[in-house]
Amino acid sequence: MRKPNWLAMEREMHEVLGSARDCSMCERDALRCIDEILARYTGRGNTLHNPGEEELLRLEGLYPTYFDWENLG
């Protein structure tokens, strides 16, 4: 097993965190990216388990959407 390049991993994470900080990426996407970076450099596969995100996805499916905000002509 090869030793992870911690400096390269840290640089990638800083880029992701910078994108999240200036709001060009939402927190959910930033967490997924950081999880993928960790998995790639450590060789351990994605292990991030966020029960709050699962609950949010469950609740989003329960309530009807009254307005189509993207297509408000």
C-alpha cells in the first residue's frame, strides 16, 4: 500500500472549502467532494454517513411542490 500524499490531499480540500466559503458550492456538495477526496487518497472508499441528509431527502419527498420556482415565466 502506498503512502497518501497528504499535501496534495490538503490542497484539494482547501479548494473545495474555498468554493463552499464563497457560495459557489453548497455545503452538501462540499461534504461529498471532501469525502471523495479522502476516499481517493486513503484508498478506503466513501464512509461519510450523514443521517441528517437522509432525513432531509425523506422529508423533501413528503411535501408537494406548489410552485415551480425555476420556471416562473
